[in-house]
Amino acid sequence: MDAHASYLNKLATADPISDLIRIFTSRKTQVSIKQTKVEREHYLDFAEDRVRAFLPFMNDQGAILDPTDGKEHEYATASFVKAGAVLLQSGRCRDLQEFILKAMDWASYCLGANQVPDDHADFTSHMLVLGYEQLSSFADPSRVDCWRLNLQQVEPELTYSQTERNFPDIRQIRNWATYAMHGEMMRFRTGLTDSIAFIDKYLPYQLTRFTTEGLYRDPNLPAAYDLAARDQLSGILEAGYRGEAAELLNILLHRGAKTMLFTQSTTGATSCGGRSNQLLWNELSFVHICEREAAYYLRHGELLWAGTFKRAAHLAYQSILRWVEDPAEFRLFKNRFPTAERVGYEFYAYHSTYSLYAAQIAVSCYLDADDSIEETAAPADVGGFVLHLPSFHRIYATTDLMQGGYHMTIDTAAQMGQDATGFVRLHRAGIPEETALSTGIAGLEGEIPWIFYRPKQTIPAPLFPAAIGPKWRDEHGTWHRLANYGRRQHEVFHALDAEGQPLNAEQLSWLCELSVSEPEGQENNLSFALRYDANPQPKAYLLDPKTPGANVNEVYRRAVSDVLPRPGNGSAGRIEEHYRIGMDGVTVTWKFDAAEAAELTAVGVTVPLLVTNGTDQSSIFCDGTTVTVKYGQATYKVWADEAENNIELELLPGRMPNRNGHYQLAQWTRKDKQEVRLHFSLTNEQ
């Protein structure tokens, strides 16, 4: 049995989150919740607002143009069509009927003629087939025939971008294929093609992108494209696919849906990490998966799971309303910088595409939602767990309201240029997510190659990334940060061993181990510890390629590794982090050990403090070794123990931008011993 087949067999039989699910199900019936007021019509409210907002940007052909550059991009028009079609079918937007039909005329022509803007046909076919199904009763037969002819002209291998013509190694094709396969299954269901050969060909290679937890690994592990890919793959099954890969895909999608529940913040937010995060469509993708799962479990008579997914969907939707309902303007990203400045955007992101993309997800939420399902407690309500996802290098810890209602995320090997290694998220239920930290702060040093550009900021990015996390000074006087040790190679997860791990993977600088503690006595706390052990790698400098000898660089690398001492990472050999979360907040203790033949001359911890989210400003106060951030009605406080009088607090003047706002670094340092303990609390003024 080859590695591919062995791993597929492992995927079918493994279930690493079963213990966590058992703990959750045993506790959830003991947790009472207040029902949200979210209903399926609210999803249409969201979609209608977006459709009407972009009506002024439709040109004479029916294309939707972007307000910032006046051009049509990617799948903006197709998203407008799908959202508008469902709105019309549900009895809304009748005054916009001709505009929606006109957009369908143009978008279907572009797909059939292989002229989708920016070579993004992969994304549009599933939207336009649904538009065809929903709009046919609103148009005259000749118009419908024209749409049908356009949609029949798709030649998958030539129309779509991520096919073997552009990717000779089929295993390297990523999330775009999930959209294309969804579109092909929709075309087959509607009689627009008589073949599902495209799906049968590409789907088996997408299965190995899954982890045993049921999550999808897009290049460099972005959380957003795990959600997006699983949502599209669910659509393939929903449209009726029953091919050879369907059984395993079904198992993985249901498993992954349960896993993702344990990544949800107590604020309702979805996971951070990687490109395209902090966009509202992340939450809407989460909502759609949950609504689809809720309906599935209702059909199978599992009412508690149906209620769990319904609750998680509503919590996620509620979490974005402060941005949707901003009186100044609709906020596509979770910040309040002017839209024209594109803060938080990657180079491929546009206001039109992602706003309307969110709208078309919202109408899918409407189509799958069942208001008869009563909410029951979700993991974000129940808490008391720690989820470790080694394949994504992320750890999630969540507590219930009796433990403070806190949620945190730790990235143990972040993608450089997008994130930072360390404690990257600290949330508390009922408090604005950016108050403490919602995602890491990326730096410029050692970025992954240009294909995954870092998000745009309004001020220069710092050289080094930052998170809540440790720093240390070596015997030569150089400071090092854990935040700056991450993944710097472009990882596509195409060549895997039998355990599903990449062949010739990048060697991580730190090897991380998690341990979770049982509560002691009557304490109602959640406690766990991380241990980072240095995994130092020799850094061989490449020789002039003209140097003779086919293996000269390899010989040089080995020589350097044999000769040079390797005293840990920056002279640190081990870092231990001990976390305790309770009603009084979060306490973290960092302990440092020097590597063999090395010395640490000082240690410390950095903490980003919010300055502004684009419009709203904070106030920052320092008193001894305590810093307090006032942000609206919220107060964020970080302090060292008073007895530790050898700790120094310094507030650095520079600004550190991430997708949510601008932060300022506070750092606590000491020279007398190699340990720092800090306390964190988030509170709201009543």
C-alpha cells in the first residue's frame, strides 16, 4: 500500500477529537443559555443590503465594478447574481429584477466565453448555476436559453484555472478546485453537462489535504481557506455527488464541522491565522457550514447536535453585526479604517468581490437554515477545554462563564509575513475582540514568498512580528523573540507520507508539547502548559552557483553543521509557558532555560496594546509594572506581581499594525532570574 492509500485509510478510521466531543456532550446539558434572536430572514437582510449597495456600480453590460478602481474583478458579478437570484425567489428586491437578470446575462456570457475577470472562472460556475435555477421563472424563454447555452459551453480543463494545464503536479492544486468541482456537480444536477469526470479526477487528490481532525490544509494553513474549502466540498455532496470518494469525504466533512466548533471564540468569532482572516466572510462560511450541519442532524433525529450547530451559527453571525451595522459604512474587515485604504487586504482582495462574496454565502445560509431547530449549548458556551491541532500548529483554549468566558489561541509555528508565533488571541465574551488581541502582528523579516503577499497596512510594518510572548537576551547582548520563529517556506501539502505529514517539510525551530492539568481542589480554573524545546538547524550560506561540483552546497552545509556549535535558538534551549484561566483573568508564567554552552543575560515578555482600530482610540496608562488600556467601555489590564520588584515595564513608542488596528508594544524585562509571570484581565464598565 503506497503512502497516499495508507493516509486515506488513516483518515477513514482516525478520530482524534472523540475525547473532546465526549467531554463536551457530557457537560452541555448542564449549561443553560439565552436564545439568540437570529432568524434565517436575517441572512437575507445582510445579502439585500450588499446587493443594493453595489447597484450604483453596475455598468451598461451588467458587470459590477469595484468602487476603488472602477474595474470588474474576479467573481463580483457572479456573487451579485447568486445573491440577487435568491432574494428575488424569496419575494424580495422585485424592483431590482431587471438589474439582476442583466448581471446574469453578462456573468453567464463571461463564463461561457472563458472571459471571467482575473481568470477566476473556478469560483463562478456554482454561483451562476444556482442563479440559473432561481432566475429562470423570472425571464422569458429566449433569455433563459441563452444562459443555458453559456453554462453548457464550460470546458472544465480549459475554463478553470487550477487544472493540470497550469499545475502539472495535480497534487499541488488547492482550494480553487473545490469551487470548480462544486460548479461541475451543480451543472450535472441541472443537466448542463452529462459528465462528472472532472470531479472523479480531482477530488481524490483533495482528500489528502484533510487532517485527521477533518480540516482542510490550503498552502501555509490559512484558517479562512479551511472553512471555504470544506463549505464548497459540502456543496458537492449536497448537489448529489455519489462517486467513489463521496463516502470518505462525507465522514471528513462531518468530523471537521465538529472540530471547528472547538475553535470558536466565546465572542462567536471564527479562528484566526493565515491569509484572508478577519474578513466577515470567514464568519459567514462558518455560519453556512453550521446551518447545513444543523439541518443534517435534524433530519437524522439528533436534536442536541442540531441545536449545537444552530447555536454556533447564530453566535458567529451575531459577532459580525457590530461591523455590518456600523453607522459610518459597512465594514468588510474587522477594523474601521476607510475602505479606500484597503487595510487588512491582500493584493487579490477587493471590496466588491469580498462584500458580494459574503452576500452570496448569506443567501446559502438562508437556503439551508431551519428556524424550527432550537438552540442548545455550543462549545463556546460550555468551555473548559483545550484543543490542540498539531497539523495547523494551533492551540485553542476556551472557558465557560463560570471560568470567566475567556478564549485564547496560540500559534506555535506561525507563517511569517502573515502571523506571529505565540499567544495571538485573547478574547472575553461581551468585549470587543480587538481590545486585547485578535490576531498576531506580522513582520517583514523572513516572509514566505511573494505569492502570498502580506496584508496591506497604512503605516510601515515592523521588521519583526509580535504577539503576547517571550523574549530573551543572549550572552552577546542580542534580543530574540519567540514571535519571530515560524514557517518561512512555501508549504503546499502535496507530497505526504503515510501519516499525512509533508515530505521534506521545513524544519521547525521549536518543537512544542502541550499538557493539560486537572483542576485542583475546588478551583474552577482551566490550566495547561506548553513546552518549547529548541530544534536548532545549521544555517549554511549558499555558495556562488558557478562554483564547480554538483554537491558543493550540500557538502558545505554538512561541514558547517559539524564545525559550528549550535547553542539552542538564540542561546535558549527551552521555554515553558504555564497558563491558568479563571474568573479573575488569565495568568501566564514563562520560564527560560539556556542552551548548553550558552547564557541568557535577560528575559522578558512583550504584549501588544491597542492604540486605534482606525477611528476609535484607546487610552494607555502605566503605573509601576501595571499597564491599563481603556477602550470604549472595556478595560484591559496587564500586570506583574507586586512582590516581583526586579521586573521593569517599558512602553515602546513604535506602532505595530495588524488587520484590526495599530498596537503599541509593552515589554516586561528582568535580569535577576529566568522567569516572568503576568496577569491579564478584560472587563466592561457597567
